[in-house]
Amino acid sequence: MMTKVGVDPSSAEVHVEVVPDTCCDRPNKVQGYETGSVSFSCPYESKYRTNIKYICRGNQSSTCLQQALITSDHKPNRQFTLTDDTTSRKFTVVIKSLTQRDSGPYLCGVHGNTGLDVFSAVELEVKALPKKTTVVIRLTTVEPVSPTSQTTQISEKPTKDAAPKTFVVVIVPSLLAVLLIVTFVLVLVYKSKCCKVQGAGVNINSSMWTTAEEGEVLGLAELSKNQQLTQRSKQHVFKKHHDGKTRPTRV
């Protein structure tokens, strides 16, 4: 007869304690932009100063160490950098060359002495770069005929009416200058004709005055001659009456 010595499995008691994981209830939210970099810090207790620190993507704490992107024992990674500051009891993670695919949850882990790791959660949001606005300024300078009609036009986009307006601004002063010159020439011609007409009038008046003077002189001479003839005729009659006979009288 054989007797089995051991523990009766039916009498063994197993105690399982379920502890809620509070690492991910309130994640630390971090924002960054594409092609840039972002950094965040993960605190820990002083008893974990010499323990391994690491970071993984996602929220699965049970596999975080196995899927760690970088650890404090210098696991290389070009995009991620981990720096442990034992004095302030926190390690800092830097993520470079960000893309929108890097957005999502991350876990900061500290390997525990009893096999239970401690975690803190981070939520990363990578935003697209803002679009650059380009303002185009065009400067157009028109050299006019007149020095006082210079036009400068500044606009973001050229318009169809810009060229005709500039043309009118340039042409109007030129037409004004031509009209002034023509008016000045007409005034000079008019003054010249007036002077010639006045000169001709003076010559005519002078000729008429000279002719009148000559006529007056001739009239006076004729009158004087007639007076002399009358005087001589009277003298001749007087002598004839005095002598009683007719004698020739010298004239």
C-alpha cells in the first residue's frame, strides 16, 4: 500500500490582490511641431536613484521594458535622448525630428527592486507647421516728361487700370506745356501786327499834315500876291486922277 505524502491542492489558498494602475489616469500632455523637438521630465522616488529608467510607446506597462525606445543604461537611439538627474530625482527625455506619427501616449518607467516597475504617463501631440504667408510688393516708377509728374505705385497685385492712369498723369502736363508755348507765340504775333498798323497810321497822319501845311503856305502866297496887285491898281488910279491925264505907271 502506497501513501502519497504532500500538499493537498484542494486545501491550498491563493490570495490575489488587484491594484488599480493609476499611472495613466492623468497623463502629462506635451505639444510640439513637425521637424522640431520636444522634451518632458519623469519624476521618481529617491529609492530608485540607481535603478534603470526607460521610456516606451503606448500604455502597456507589462511589456514596456521589453519595448523600450531608450534606457538609462545607454541603449542607443538617434531620435530619443534620456538624461537621468539623480539630484532632482527625475529623468528627462528629448524627442527630435518630430513628425505627426510621433503623436500618442508614452510611458516613463522605473525598474523596481521587487520586480514591480513604476510608471508615469505622457501624451504627446505633434502639430503641423503653420503655413507661411508671403506678401509680394511691387514697386513701379515711371519717368515722366515733366519733373513734377512722377508717379509711384505700390500694390500686392498689378491691376489692369494701372497703366492707363499713369499714361494720363504723364500726358496732361505735356499738353499744358504745349498750349502755353502756342499761346505765347500767338501773343507775340498779335503785338507785332499791332505795332505795324500803328506805324502805318502815324506815317499817313504825317503825310496829311505835311500836305495841309504846304496848301496853307501856297494859299498865303497867292493871297499876298493878290493883295499886291490890288495895291498897285489903286496907286495907278490915284495918279491918273491927280494928273488929269493918263500916264503910264510902272508897275
